[in-house]
Amino acid sequence: MSVQSEVIRQRLRSEVLIGDGAMGTLLYSRGIPLDANFEHLNLVQPEQVRQVHAEYIAAGALLIETNTFGANAVRLGAIGLGHKVAAINRAGARLAREAAGDAVLVAGAIGPLGRTRADAAQLDADQRRSAFVEQVAALVEGGVDLLMLETFAELGELDLALSVAVASGVPVIAQFALLEGGRTRDGFAAEEVARRLTLGGASMLGVNCGAGPRELLAVLRRLAGATELPLSAFPNSGFPEYVDGRSIYLATPDYFAARAGEMVAAGATLIGGCCGTGPEHIQALATALRDAQPAPRRPLVTATVSVAAPVEFPPAGAGQWLKQHAVPVTVELDPPRGLDCIGVIAAAHQLVAAGVSAISLAENPLARVRMGNIALASRLRAETGAEVIVHVTGRDRNLIGLHSELLGAHLLGLRNILAVTGDPVSVSGEAGATGVFDLNSIGLLELLAAANAGRTLYGHELGAPAQFFAGAAFNPNGSSLVGQLHKLQKKIAAGARFVQTQPVYDQAILDRLVAATTDLGIPVLLGILPLVSERNAEFLHNEVPGIVLPESVRSRMRGTSGAAGVKEGMAIAREVIDAAHGRVAGFYLMPPFGRVELALELLAYIRQVSQEKG
């Protein structure tokens, strides 16, 4: 441990230090557009960044943060700047150091790897660690005094970042953003976070962002009873109001500073500002805390704190439709494009009478507008008695909307959810629409698992555990199954308890799928989508994501249309069923163009084969 590092740690314990405020708020107010990458300004407009640092120091900040919050390989790589990670971080450290001189501490700012959970979900642990290692190394090389990890909503990711940062040898401040209900997104209470960060080697821990000073103060008081480490607090300037396309934070500098005295009394020795704060807030802080001294700390509360208790997966009684027949068969129906759902209800009646295990109800397939499938699923269930699997995508709703819709689905008695990322909006031609993707399919499964544990992803208690039975999609049609299988294993770990695959037409792909999924421990329902013509086959092969037709099948469909096309397509489907029977748990039928009679014919065929071979 260097002498300088120990001096800094001592200052964090023995002084009340004023931090800086928001970087992005000021840059935006000075004409930098929201779609610009603020961290890249370290290279292309350094004077803008240097000026912000100077203004915070002039306002009274004794610790400033580098303009590097999102300067990691994941965020920068997404916009083609991944090769500049080291340069952007070194420049950020240099600009802050030049403004700070020797009198002001420089903290290297490090945020989560992605803007949303989905951004980093495809990375394995080694890739995530490497991203943090690259950023930490560049900041330390650039001359920062310490590192500040901030706005981490998940303790798992913060643990990883902390282990990398501590290994650098410089002091580390670890800040997290608690969500509604006083828990992290992955379900840990503030006290457990404090315990883990203390054991992980943080020099200081605290909270930032989230909400305004009042809510952050309540969390500080809990932290003070759970750790002896010095505490930091960087609240937002209250809740924002959306005005003319931008977020306006309403808390005045005087109000903001008035709460700071209470934060010091609660144990904070480093106080600054997050979203919505500027030099005027920091100046008010410096004035209010000019003679402040660290408050005496209460004795630690010795209590066992842990994440919410595990729940049974699947919940008792869930997924009974998989056991009603020797070979379960689900059939996909598409909601109508308009207001008339009579045809879908009639099709559901026919399928129930024929012995379908469950109806799989798609959500805006190919990203094209259709009737809401949750409302339709409730109607189908009420009128036909069918088990319904509701597809839910991460494409069409943000994180708040997903919570609300799924809680509403639960209220309506819907339990079977197929969690899918969703086709990209670009395939639909629905002009003006954008994909949301706050969560991908894995994030959706984690949301369902959290609900089954009785809480939201924000940690808010639901009052009782939900009873969702979650499923996942699987595409076996790529050139290699390694990536897709790895993703499927993640889905199972996140809570998937059955699988429906993309349609398969190739014997070799079927063999590979069976070999790869035999030991997964959950039922795999093989996708069967009958072809009806050459044009249909070529469209699926060339334009629909996730569907691949072998040349032998395309050759058989060439020149076919009408009754001849249907006959050949159904023959191919029966051949796949014959080859798969007894090797997969069941089948997932997708009748093309709403032609439920084709699904009924294949359903009858599966039942016949099952009886003959049973």
C-alpha cells in the first residue's frame, strides 16, 4: 500500500469532503446533444470537459470525477469506439488532473458495463472482467488518485468491478443505486450490500443516483449500521419533470444543501451530486458544510441479512399441461390484426376439442401490430378452457411496463409465459416504431423468477409470490449450436422450465439438437412449421430470422403452390415428426397463415404415432 493511498483513505475517514456534480447535465445544457457520446468528448472536445471540472472546483469541490462513467468496451464498442477505450480513459484522467492540480482529489469514474441489463447479458464472466480491467488500467495509468464505482444496480456486477479495482492498489469508493423497496435489482438489501462491499476491500461505500436526497438519506442510515467504512452520498436533485424533450430536476440548491447536514449526521463523509446537479448545488453544499466534521458512528447492528429466500421452481401445480398427454403438443396462434377475434376463438375451440396441450399465443410476430395477446389469452382461456402460453417480448415495453403487464396477466389467471427478446422492428416495416429492449429474454426470465420470489426486479415486495411457469425459445438452426446452447443454459439458470424451438426441417439439425439438449433436464418441444408453397419456403429461408431450410427441402418445394404445395409441405412436416418422435419431449406446431386445419391434421398424426408406438 503506497503512502499516498493511505493518506487518501485517512482523508475519507477523517474529513467531510465535497464531491462534484453531474457531468452530463452541464454538457447537455451547453449544447452537446443527448445522442452524443459524452466520454468521447475527452478526445474531440477536451476544453468542454476541462471547463466543467474547473467550475466544480471553483464551486468548492474537493474531489472531482473523470468523464469516464461509460468508457468501457461494451458501451463504446456498441457505437464503434471500442478501440478507443484506453485513450478515452487516459484523456479523462489527464483532463481532471490538469484541472485539479495537487489540492483536489481525482476519482476515476466507472459505471456498469451496459445501459441496460441486456447490453452485457451476452458476455461471459471473463469478458466482463476484461472490460473492467481495461478501463481500470487506463485510469490508473492516467494518474487518478482513487477509483469510484457508481450507479451499479446489481451487486453481482459491482462485486466483479470492485475485485478488479481493488487489485489496482489505489483506494476504491463503491457506490450503488438502490431501487424501489430498498434492494438492488438482483434482490440484495442495503445491509447485505454493505457487508459484501466491506469484505470486498472497498475503502468507502455509498449510494448515488436513484432518487432525491430524502430517499438516499434513509439508505445512508441503514448503511451506517452495517459497516464501519466511511460513507458517500451523491443524490440526484430530486425527481425530474419532463419538459420540452428534456428532464428538469426541481430541487433547488438550497434544499439540496439543507439535506446534506442530515447526511453528515447519518455518517457520510463525502457528499456530492448526481443527475440534475450543477456548480450551484455544489457551491451550496460547500457553504452548508464549511465547518462540518464527521459524525460519531453508531455501533454496528449484528444481524444476519440475506437475499430473499429461494422459491420452488416451477411453483407447485404449474406446467400440468405438459403431463396431460404422453407427447405434449402446443399450437401457436397469432392474434388478429384488427378488432375481430372470433376466428382465433373458433380455432382455439377446435384445438381444445382435438386434445391440444396448450395454445401458444404470439406477441406481435415479425414486429407487426396485432391485438394484445394478454387480453386475448384471458378471453381464450375463459371461453375454451385452454391452457395458454403467452409470449412476452422485451421489444415492446420498458422495464416498468413489463412489470405491470406481467402482474396484470397474473391477475387474469395467466401463468404460462414464453420469454422472448422479440423480432427487431426493422423486419416489420412499421414506420416510426422503435424497439425498447430494456430486457432481453434472459432478463425477462429473471423478472419472472423475481416475481415468483415475491418481489419486482427493483426489490419491491409484491405481498405474495407469483406462480408463473416460464418457458424459453431456442434456435437450433445456426451453423454451430455452441452459442445458442450457452444462451439456453443461461435461460434455464434464470428460470426457464420448458423450451419451444424454432422450426426444424433438416435431419442433421434435428440430430444435433437432440444430442445437445438431452441432458438439460427440462422438456424441449420441437418446432414444426408446415410449408405451403415454393414462395412460402423461400420467404422463410431468406427473410425470417432464425429459420433455415436445407437445400433438399427447398428443392422439394420448388414449383409448388396451392394444394400441391400444401401436400408436399405436410409430407415434410410428418417426416420430421417421425424422425423426432421419442427423441424430443413434444412438439410445437405453427400453422402458417392461420390455417389451423394444418395444425389439427398434424396434431392428429402425432397422437396416432404416439398411440402406435406407445
